[in-house]
Amino acid sequence: MAAWDDGLIGLNAACIEVFGQAITHTPAGGELSELSAIFDCSREITTIDAVGVPVQSYRPVIEGREADFATRPAVGDGVAVGGINYRVMDVQPRGDGWLALILRR
């Protein structure tokens, strides 16, 4: 299992190096911190509505290493990418030490 984990860590680090962008994270009531993370301006998100029908929408998403955030992101936190401000609408742990932050402008 260690070989798989080491390979995944190396692959994720390479993704940050190639695709990472400067991100500013401001926790509600906290101090601003900067990190490098992967930003997708329009990811397809599928949710299930109240009657069980799948609903597709497009949302900006940031994915990054949880350890790179000064404090763990939470719903309501502020994030800035390329001078554009967003709010964190959902935090989804990926299970490998990374987080996906679903954003709203």
C-alpha cells in the first residue's frame, strides 16, 4: 500500500506544479493565507433534487492538498483566484489528503 500512496503523493505534487494557480483563502473570521491549488472555472456538478431527479449545474471548483491550507476550509469561507472572489459552498474530502471546494461567485 505504501508504494501506491507514495505514487499518488508524487502524482498530486506534479499536478499542482503543472496546473496549480495562486489561491487566496480567507476563513470566516480568520486571516488570509496563500497557496497553490488547481482551479476549474466550470466543473459539471450533479445533485439530486427533492423528488429524486438528477440536476446538473456548473460550478467553479478548487482542488488542493488539505495540508497546504493554513486552516481547514469551511462553508462560507472566502477564496480568490485571479482577482475574482468566491464563497465556499461545500467542502468535499477526496480521501487522499486533498479537498475539493465547490465555489460560488
